[in-house]
Amino acid sequence: MLERPPTGFYLTLAGPEGVGKTTQLAQLVQFFESEVCSANIVITKEPGATAVGRELRAILLMTDRTDIDPETEVSLFAADRSAHLREVVVPALMQGKVVISDRSVFDSFAYQGFGSRLGIEAVKAANNLAVGNCWPDLAILFDLPVEIGLARKYRQQEVNRFELKDIAYHQRVQRGFLNLARIDRGRFIIVNADQPPAGVTSEMLAKLRDWRASHKKLFLEGVN
Ligand code: ATM
């Protein structure tokens, strides 16, 4: 079983398409550098942060095929995650680093569990071996009406296999994320992404500071 090292801090960004996670990442890095400590920060993502993961990402996102069945899809994401946790996340945590990951196991619950209707238990079963005890310490969930996020994505030139799915799928994913945040309250911060980027940043940082105040032990003792 993969064990969570006692050091470091594992943070993930979650949410549906087009919520502006990339824009907020830079602000998060600044927050950690200036307010937490001189921690080394590792920025990473799922899928596709390892050699195996890059191959899997190409398969998972390609649009030149009709579809991948949900059981195969959840297994491919778990395989990517297995390599990601063992090669990137756990080694960094062992060195007391802050790991910020664009997406994580929570995305499998939302997309495959709710979007593709596999259900929470099936997603858990598919991820047991890959994740072990190494769950994110905190997830920042960016919430935005699906239509707005998808419209932003469609304006960009390339869309992936997920962005081509119908609106009902994306609505199930969004509801799934909100459900997860409700079930696992202590591990989620929900940020309203339906506002200008500066507003998203200030809401995110205010909630992060509040969360930090009530989880001091985790925040301060784990990080070098
Ligand atoms: P991005 O790296 O562009 O976020 O794309 C990865 C896609 O994979 C994303 N959908 N889109 N667009 C969400 C999807 N995904 C899952 O369906 N399950 C997962 O477990 C993960 C990590 C991502």
C-alpha cells in the first residue's frame, strides 16, 4: 500500500473545464512563497506528468476515436496516477515540499464516477492500489456554470475528447465535484470562478488563509 509521507503538503486544483485554474496557479505559488515559508514548490498535473503518463494522456484525450468505455477510462487514469504519485508526488512530499497538482483522484470521482455514472465505490476500487493512503491534503474547487466554462474552451482552437461530451455529462461532473466537496468538507475549499480573475484570486487566498488557520498543524509542521 502506498503510504502518505509525514512531511510536505499535497494540494490539488479541481473543477470542470474553462474555470481558469492555470491563471490561479501563479497566484498560489506566490502565496506559498511569501506566506507559508521558503518551501520548494513542485507544480505538476494529471494526466501526463511522467513518461508513462504522457503516453496515457495522449490516449485519454485523443479525439480521433468514438469513445473509451468508462471502466477502461477509469483504469487508464488510475495507471497514470499510480506513476504520478510514485515518481513525482511522494518523493517531493518526502523532501517536505509543497506539491500543487492540476487535477487528482477527485477528478476521477467527478468525471468517471458522476459524469460517466460509474459511481463512487467503483472509482474507489479502481484507485485503491494506485493511491493507497496518499490522498491530497486539500483540494481547491473552482465552481463555474458549465455553459460558461465550455464556451471559453470552444473559443480556443483545440478541444479534447472530454470537451466534446454533451452538456448533461458536464453538468453531472460539476454536480459531482460539489457533492465531493460536501462529503469531504474538511478537505475542500470552494471558490466561485464566475467573476473576474482578480476576484477569484482574492476569494481563493482568503479561504486558503482561513483553512490554514484551522489546520495549522498540517500546514506548518509538514513543510520545509
Ligand atoms: P486537462 O489536462 O486539459 O485538464 O485535461 C484532462 C482531462 O481529463 C479533463 N477534461 N478535460 N478537458 C478531465 C479529465 N480527467 C478525468 O476525466 N479523470 C481524471 O481522473 C483526471 C485526472 C482527468
